[in-house]
Amino acid sequence: MMNIRIENLSFSYQNKPILKDISLKIERREMFVIVGANGSGKTTLLRCISGLKKIEKQKVYLGLKDLVSMSAREVAQYLSALEPQINIGFNYTVQQVVSMGRIAFTTTPQQDAKIVNTSMKKAHVEHFAQTSIFNLSSGERQRVWLAMALAQEPQVLILDEPTSYLDIKYQLQILNVMRSLTDQGITIIATIHDLCLAAQYATKIAMLKNGQIVGIGTPEDIITTEKIKDVFDVEVQIYQENNQIIGVVPKKSQST
């Protein structure tokens, strides 16, 4: 079953082309990761998929429906999108924050409470449900935002740099939760800055350069020394174990 289909998507900002003729298909249960240099259009692409940006060539399909024909409520019931930075201005508990994910729904309070509790368990935050959001670490807050998104019961979860500002322990926690969600039928679309982590967790990777896709495929197909040199202008050494990428190490520049 196809979850996302994009045909010839383009987007410009103040007459400056940001995305150019993007076409891709994302299957159900995939962990689809988008990589590319800063300014390549990764975040803009996510926002176009989630409906937050008006697309010039409007050909984004969520399931069988054209995004342009869907109401904001319909989109919210199909996918959930998380921005890199979320600010909560009130001293809410974790449970209250996660409950915000039910805003687009008209279910009963009992149904909402059950879904919120299930979402907290999936994100491993249920043990501090009554804790203030202000009293959590960065890694714990990231998992709370994830639980809030899951409370929408999305078929597709869109995450922009979900591991940013986290140390390696919390990066792995978030990525492990994301991969476990694909086993439960949820499609993940994410941008990830760290190429090594992208290679280890993605089922498929799309590489962007100057607003265009220069490659889509398995991590081993896309995370290569040639493509990284072309897109990031950096020489790297790639290490593999059992045919899986376990390291992407930049070579020291010889220039002064």
C-alpha cells in the first residue's frame, strides 16, 4: 500500500527556486530518510508533504487523496508532522501535552484518554505522565513530542531533525522508537543530519542537492564516497560490517 506519492513537485520562495521537479514514492512501513547539505531543501520538502507549504505544482497524494483536496482536519488525521523546535509556554504535565494531539478528533474523553496512554507507552514516557514538561531533559522532551504526534494516530509521521541537540544515547533512543513504529504499520519520513545514523536506521534514503533529488535507494546505494563528495564536498571513509554501514568518517582536509 502506497502512503505518499509526489509528482513533479516544485517550490519557490520570493522567486527563488527551492525545490525543483521532485518525484518520489514512499511505501507503508518505510523509514524514509532525507539527507543533504544545509540549504538543500530538506525541511521545505517535509513542509510541502505535510501541507504547511503551498506547492506550485500541487501533486502530493496522501494515500489515494490529493493533498489539495483535503481539509486541515483530514490531513491531521492522516499524518502528523513535528518541527525541530517546539515551545510550550505553560507548565503542563506530560499527559496534558500529549493530549494536545487529540485536538483534531471528536472522540469521547474515554477514547482520548486510552489513545493518549497508549501513545505515551509507545514513546516510553508513561512513567513521567504527571511530571511538568519543564522538568524533563532534552531527550525526554523529544520523546514527549513524539508521543503527542502519535496521539493523532497517524498513518504517516514526519520528523524534521528529530535527533538534533541530543547526545548519542538519546539519539539512539529516539531512532529505536521510530524504527519500532514502522513495525506497527506507521510510515516514518525524517531528515537526519548524521549520515551514519541515517544509514543504520533508514530503510530507504533520498539525497537532495540544490533542491533536486540526486539519488533514492537503500543506505548502501546512497551513502557512498562519490555521492557524499558530490553533495557535501567532503571526502569520507565508509566502514561496513556484515554489509551494513557502521561508520562515515570525514577525512582531514589538507588545505590550510
